[in-house]
Amino acid sequence: MNDAPSPEALVRSVLLEHGRLTRDALTLDADADLYQAGMNSHASVNVMLALEAAFAVEFPDHMLTRSVFRSIQSIGDAVSLLSTTSSVQ
Amino acid sequence: MTAGEPTPAPQPVFFGPVGAALFGWLHRPADGGNADFGLVICNPFGFEEVCAHRSLRHLACAAAAAGIAVLRFDYAGCGNSSGDESQPRMLKRWIDSVHEAIDTLEHATGLSRVCLLGLRLGATLAALAAEQRSDIAGLVAIAPVVSGRAWLRELRLLSGVPGAADGSLESAGFMLSGETCNALDGVDLRRLERAPAQRVLIVERDDLPIGDAWPTALIRLDADVRCERWPGYAAMVADPQRAQVPHAIVDGVLRCLAHWREAAPPHARETLVGAASTLSVVDGTRVREAALWLDAGDTRLFGVLTAPQGCHGPRHAVVMLNAGSVHHIGPNRLWVRLARQWAARGAVVLRLDIAGIGDSPPPRAGADNVVYPTHATRDVAAALAFLQREFEPGELHLLGLCSGAYHALKAAVGNPAVTSALVINPLTFFWKEGMTLNVDLQDADTLQMTARYRRSLWRGETWRRLLHCRLDFKTIGRAVARRAWDALRYRGRDLARLLHIATRDDLAAELNAAAERGTRIAFVFASGDPGHKLLELQGGRAVKRLTDQCRLSIDLIDGADHTFTRAETRERLVAVIERLLFTPASQPANGRAPAQPPLRSASGVRGAQL
């Protein structure tokens, strides 16, 4: 049995620790706007750094935009894409 | 240090090359300056510096109180120092600035044992400078930027948009040219060829791990490395109004410096640094800048005066006020640029820190970092009186953003000497003692929240969440109820005005009083900033009437945020405020003819025409 957290759970736990959200990252809608939920630009930088450490990926420059970090869904999509790319390489 | 002897007040200094002077603060220890051990503090860059400014001032004061001579300073193109971000070879200029600061501290205090302390990019610059010399007794690196490339990636995300075609980067209101980004991209402290100092203290950030690659590399270079993770980093670099002094880091660093001090023998001698003024050429005009102190009540106010050389009786004198807790460089360093630009046009400009903000100490019984203090009007009056006394200008103007806009407005309403107030993005018009930033900017917050709810009504997601009972009904209900109550209040006030019934906190009465006296109030708002709506609601019909009479103006700037962090919106702001400031008082600054003649001519009251 695999006890490793799902990618979405990992994203949520990073947001819980670094996102400075005013709402609970564990129950927030996957497509809710994180910036409206209290995450500011500085927190988003910490989220990015923590995600890179958690998933062992590096967001390329063109993905360092607000739209990528806007929701749990968009972050999950980006991480999934990067994980696939890095595993192919 | 002699027990009980007070530490001298920090001394502002200009130093470095003629025409490219650097600005700094010399903190002499209590024994009259005969320190045998010194510390040069290297700032972080950009908005991180703005956030940490107060904490680094506290750290410098604490070190001086412990008997250490300290110089904290602005790099070339930063803070109050000469130049701007567009200059070439900026990374080299910054490293050269560190060398200048080390040499200046050694000459100023006669000491020969200097340590460097740097925060974020400051730690990087300190390490790069120290690698090039052999006289650094120790390096304290707080949350160092180990990889320039990684740091640039952080800034890119902070900027929120893809990079520009020329490689330049604009992040949180501060620019890095493409060339500077390229140079920083190649910086990697793990590749230093020699240790920056024999002793290195690395204070890790308390919110994220930074890895052990740099400490390992330093140990390989035979440095004596100590790593600590004292709490306080994240709170230190929070927004300036909320940033907290990291006392655990300050105490830990001082303990470490005391240990290093015991380990190295002293060689002291005494010399002096120059006066706190400098001369430079801006747009072909010789402009002088001077750091000065003004008396205000039981405290002193710090300011930087910028004026054309040999200036007497200028037409314009301007006082620029703190934007929130941002020190006297202004939002995104805009005040520095404007002061120099306007001095080149003949104006005298004073960039002021009100008591308890930036580099002005708080009043004896007051706290520091309070952005709406009751003494602000007194502080502004002291600055206005100074300019009147020293320069006898034809016109006196006030410029402020956010809380600075509030203080500019209040000072203009209460002080007949003021010709005009340029009031940018105020968030409140009646601040009461005891209110707090978090919960009491309620009028503005309520407007923003209800506007957001209105927009949400058109989104399917809102209705989905409503159906699943996942909306915060309590918060929404509270905001809507408060908005309704506010609307009733404002209507009631309009009615009272019609019936000539005086009410408390009447914005219309304040605006009318200023207009009657001939003082021009010029509001500038980023479109959508809540202050605009508040002005219309709280000012009522008076706002439209005074605007039609060209005795009050409102300019809106589309696409801008509250502090104009994007350069493109800042340029449009500059165009607007220069038009407002340099338009003759007899002409409407909004370019419109008055709908009806003013009750009293502004030019007749002021008597000063361009």
C-alpha cells in the first residue's frame, strides 16, 4: 500500500505552511483564487520555493506568473507537467 | 562603553566619489567615537530593503550601544545615493559601494577591524566585496542570496508577469536592467575562490530551508562557519507597516560580534568624515542634497533637502511625506527621483520622515512605526516652517501617498501657508487614535469587499458555491450591512449639510475651508482604489461643486495598484503630479474651464504666480 500523499495533498500542505491564506488550504476549492484567499505576492514566492523542494522540480521562467499560482488546480497542472517533463528527460 | 553614557544620535553622511556620492548613517558608540571594532551593514535590494529598513536601523543602534561603530548605507543607484538603476555595470558599482563604505568607516572612526553584515542580496555583495580584500574580520550573512539566478527567479514571480524582451526585470516597484540581471545570473557564492572572511556567521531564514551548499563550500575554503536559525527573518521582511524587529537575530548577532571582537587585537586611531551634503548634476543643473534634522516637540525629524545650488526664493517648495511606513525615499524610490528632477527645475524639496517612521526617532512617549500618529500634523508644520524660514518660497506644496496623502490633506486643511496638497490614494479621511491598520480601515475595506461581491455575482462559480453552502455568509452579511449603514450615514450627512447643521468629521466642510482659503487640493487615485469612492461618499455634493469650480481636482490612473509598483503606471502618475504642481495657480490644473467663477481667487490669496 502506498502512503505517499497525492500531488494535490502535497500542494495543499505547502499552501497551508507557506501560503498565508485566510482560508483553510486543506478544504479550499481546487479552483478557488488563492490571491483572493489571502495569498500575497511574497507568499507566492515562498510557495514556489517550497513546491520546488517538495516535488523536486524547477518552474521555468515562463511559468513564473500569477496565473500559474492562482489556484490549487493551476499549480497541480503545472507541477504535473513539470514532473512528466523531468521524468521523460 | 561607559555605563550609563548615552549613544550619540546616528549621523547622516555622504561619502564616496565626487559626483557619485553614497549616502549612509554613521552610528558612533557611546565613548565618543573611539571604537576599535566596526560593522558595515549591507542592505538588501529593492522592496526587501524598504521592509527591513527599520530592523537594520535598530540593529545598528543596538550595535553602537554595545560599543561597535556602524555604517549602514545605500548602494549606488539605491536609496539616497546618487544614480539610478539604468546605469551600466550596476553589480560592480554595488560591490564598489561596499568597498567605499568599509574604507569610510575605517577612516571615520580610525578602526582597523571591520566586520560586514548583509541581509539577502546585501550578504551576497558583502561576500563578493570581502573576497577581494583581506581586512575583513568577520561576515554575518542573514538569509543570503547564494545563487543570483535563483534570486532572479523569485523576483520574476514577484513581478507576476513574464520578463521583458530586453531582459530587464521590474519587481515590486524596483527595476533591474537586462545587463544587471545578466551579471547577477552569474553570481554563485558556492563558487567563491577564497573565503570572504576567516569567520562567517550564517543566519538562516526561519520560513524556508536554504540548504547547506554554501556553508560546505566555505568550510572547504577553511572558513570558521557557524549556522544559526534564530526566529524573526520572515517577520522582518513583511510589509513595512507590519514588519517586526527580529530581536532574537539582533541579540544573537551582537553576541557573535562580541566574541569576534575579543578574538582580534585592536588598532584604533581617530579621523573625521565630511559634512552630510553632496552636489551632483541633474539635467544639466547643479543640485545639492543635504541630510538634516528638524526640531519637532520633544523629538527630531530627519529629512533630505534637495535644492538647486545657491537657491534663494524659489517659486516652489515641496514637502514629501512617508507612504505608510516607507522611509523618506518614497514609494518605489519615487520621491528621490522627483526631488532631484524638480530641484533641477528650480524647486526646493524636503523628503521628510515623520516622528517614529524611517530614520526619525519617535516622540519620547510614543511608539515607532505608527503610520497615523497624532503628531503628524505638527511634524508637517515643522517642515513647512523650516522651508518658509530658510527659502521664502512663492508656493508651498505637500505630496503624499496612502497615509502620507492623509497627512498632506490634514496639514493643508489646517495650515494657511500651504498652496496645494497632492493627495494620492488616501484610504481614510478620518483616522482616530486607537484604530488599527488591520481592522479599522473599515470604510475602504467595506467598499472593496462589496465591490468584489458585486463582480462575483456574474460568475458561475459563486452560484455553485452558494448552492453547496460554501460561502462565508457571516462575513458577506457583515460587509453588506455595513455598506448599507454607510450609505445611510452619507445620505444623512448630505441632508445635514443642506440644512446647515454642523456634523463631526465632515469632509465637505474641510474641503470647503481649504478651497475658501485658496488652498488647492488635488486628488490622484489609481482607478478602483477605494479612496476615490470614499471621497465621493464622504465629501458628498461638495466634491462635484468644488471640482466644477476647479478648486479641487480628481485624476484617475487606469491599471495602477495602490503604490504604483509598475513603472509604466508610475510614469503616468509623474506626468499627472507634475502637471498639477507646475500649473500656474490661476489656471485649472485639470485643463477645464470652471463651470462658475470661484468665490474667491486662489491667486489672490497666494499671490505667487508662475
